[in-house]
Amino acid sequence: MQKIFTAHESDTLFAGKTTIGVQTLFLGERIDIKVLEKGDRLAVLPLVVTAGEQGCAVIFRYGAVVLFNLTPEETDGFLTNLKPSVIEPFEKPETEADQIQLSPADASRVKDGIILLSEFTVERLQIVADVLAKSVVLSHYEASISDFFDRIEPLAADLQYQGRGKRQDRELLRHIGGTLLIQHKMVGLVAFGEKPETLWERPELERLYLRMEDEYEISERNLALQRKLELISRTAETVLDLLQRNSSQRVEWYIVILIVVEILLTLYELFFRG
């Protein structure tokens, strides 16, 4: 069972604040949380640890971290300590900033860009963190896909105007590999479309999750991203197939030419040197 903050404990954690800042970062491809799980943890699945003087952090294996009520100095210190555990860190991590307000009478929703909660409990923070982490991951890959489209557009133009591709097989394979890696991470690691583990123990918090997911358009953005990935993959595969066919045809012509040369040499031997 996961620990739940009582009203007194939440006051201690956030120093009696009714409004706190939240920063979400997508730091790298993975975060090794094995060592972190042995420290001062508040909950697992996802991992929640204390951070700063009166704050906490939710850490996800797929590379995202959500910081609650940390000052800029505390954020820098926490990220410095976390850095050795980040696998394949991004040069410029994707970040998003939000606010949470304690509002018992008007909770479990987002109003005017502020997340309203009835209590500061571990479970509620985990659910908020789950949605915010997925949002920042989507933002990262949405930007990556835009770059993919810029690179894939010339390939599609070659098909339209010349009926063939000009790019090398290796470059096309990188495009296909890149889209497959993104799809693998989104489905296998981030698990878009799946509800957080917390809801298995606290199903009464599902309304908060659904409202958060709707506010940040997680399902819609994920679907749009999947469609773009499929389009990029199909385009690259089509061009690669054409290149391979052209290469096969060239080999066939080489064989025909060699046969013709062999026949000509044989005829020369028969009629001119026989």
C-alpha cells in the first residue's frame, strides 16, 4: 500500500501552501531509478521522493521527472544529483510549467490553466504527474516529428515529380528506424492509452485523471502523432522499395549484358577465327 499524506503531513511537505508550482522535464531516453528506489521514497509506481526543503519529485523510468514546490536553486540541485541516473540525456530537455491550487470545494479539474486538487496526497500527485509527464513527452516527440517531416518531404517530392527516389538506402533506413523507436517508446515504455497504476488502488480518483487527460488532450495528441509516424514510415518504406527495385533491375541488365557479350565472343570465335 502506498503512503497517503494526511492534512497535517501535506502542510509539512508544502509548508502550508495552498498554491504550488510544478515543473515537468523530459530529461533523456531512460532514467535508472534502482538506486533512487533505495532512498527516501514516499511511494512507488511511479516513484515519489522528497526533494528540496518542502517539495517532492515524481520520477518515471522513461526519462521524465515532475517537480512539486521546488525553488529554482532546489531544482538545479535535484537535477544535478539525478544526472548520473539519466541514460542518453537530451541536449535541450523539453520542459513545461504548471500550478496546483488546493481547492476542496472546486477540485479534480483544471481551471484557467491551474490544476485544482481537494488534497495534497501522494496518489493525487502521482496522477497529476502521470498526465504532465505524458504531455511533456508528447511535446518532445511532436517537435521531433516536425523535423522528420522536413526531412521526409524531399523524398515524397522525388516520387511525385520524378517517379523515383534519390536518397541513399542508409538514410531511409534511419528514417524508418527513428519512427519505430518512437513508436516503441510510446507504446512500450510511456504506455499512452493506459491508466496509471494508482487507479487500481484508488479508483475514486479516476475522475481527476480523466479530466486532466482531457485538459491536456493526451489521447488526441497521441493519436495525431501515431498517424504522422505511420505516414513517415510508409513514405520511407515506399522510396526504399523503389530504390531496391531499381537496384535489382540494374543487376538484371548487367547479367543480360554479360550474356550478350559472351554470345558475341563465341560468335567471333566461330566465324572470324574458326
